[in-house]
Amino acid sequence: MPYAVNDGVQLAYERDGVAGAETIVFVCGLGYGTWMWNWQRERLANEYDLLLWDNRGAGDSETPKGPYTIPEMAADLEAVLDDAGVESAHVVGASMGGMIAQQYVLEYDRAETVSLLCTTPGGPDEEPIPDETLERMFGVPDGYDRRDSIRYKMKPALTDEFWASRDEVIEQIIDWRLDSDASEQAREWQGAAVEAFDVSERLTEIDIPALVLHGERDRVVPVGNSDLLVEGIPTATRRTFGDGGSHLFFIERADAVTDAVRQFIDRS
């Protein structure tokens, strides 16, 4: 596995797909490794050059002392693209990864398009994480092992219907998370970056094609945050998802979400 370096921090990345094709770079959410893009990877690898990387503190990347900042992680993305020799790319980010993607296109010039999934620009008008979700994320019952804790905290990120019917997929996700999740300390450091993030006054500076995708039943980053993105980014178009429209809607609605990203890239 190759590593890029930014400010002394080693950042793990990998390539997949068609060499010489247009590049899509995927940016991960808080605490997660590249497994979260496995559904898109499977559906796009025969058409594009895919670049997947681990944020500092997660997966195979190093965990420097934090707290971290979103501009710092956007600089990490620039280092990864530079090390990989990618001059231009379509940037796709979800949740915290969508924040990194926004910061990246504001500060650097390699992005051809940006797709922002289940994310927010931050700022005073953003809709916060609902209290009941926070209680679930930080109120793990005593005696739970790591596997049970991941399962307990993850439930609000999926619809109840998916949770009740896709146990095999959920167990696979938990396996991947056990292998690559950020530590609790690194998660707190990434969380500090999310809490401080605010580009709400700079959205008008984004002048490349932008796609905003969001689940209407997102219990982590409420769908109202997509309104802020669409209202602020002059080039933005949006699609929301009702059925399967959880925070992890790109897993529950993998075909539809991937098709939306593909069509957006192809027509941009």
C-alpha cells in the first residue's frame, strides 16, 4: 500500500479501477475506513480510476496527536492526490468527508467536480445532530464489548427497515469497522474538526459543478443541511432519497446513489 506524507503524517491510499480513466477520489466520514465506499467501488471500478484513502487517525494512516482540523485533512487529500500523480479528480465525500471535500475545493485546484453526500457546511444555521442520536452514540450500556458497542452506536445511521432485514450486511460492516475504525481518542480528534467546521460564508466561492445528495430520513446529519448547501453553492444540484434515506444511504441505496454520481460526472 502506498503512503503520501503531509506535515510528517503518513496517509495510506490505494488505487482501483481503470488506469488512465478519469479519477474519482473518495473521502471517508468520521472514524471510518475506506470500507464505507465498497458499494461504490464495486459499481464503478470498471469505468473509472478510483482512489481511496484513510483520513489521519483511521484505517492504515498514521494517528498524529490531535485535535485535528478540516483544513488539515483537506491538505492531507492534496498530499494524497499529489503523491498519486493525479492532476484532476472528481471528489466524492460523505459526512465529515463532505466537509473535507468542501474545504478542499475552496483551497486547491485539482477538483473537476464535487459530490457532497449527507453533509453540512457548518455555521450558525446548520441543523445539529438530534439529541436522541447523540444519546445513542455516547450512551453505550455498561458491559458491552467493542463489537456490541459499534452495533449499538451505529443503529441511528441506518433505517429501521434495513436494520431489521440485513443482519448479514450489518455484521460485515462491523467486521470492517473492528479492523479499521479510528480509536476513541482519534475519533474525538476528528470530532473536534467537525465541531469547528464552518464554510457557510464561503459557499459562493465554489465554482465547479457540485452535486448534493442526502437521505430524507438521516438521523445523524438532518436533511435540512442540504438546503444550506444548495442555497449557498451557485453550481449545486440536489437529489434526496426517501426510501432507504438514512445517513448511510449510499449503502442502503447503493445502486441509485452510484448512478446519480456517475450521471453527474459524465455530464459535467
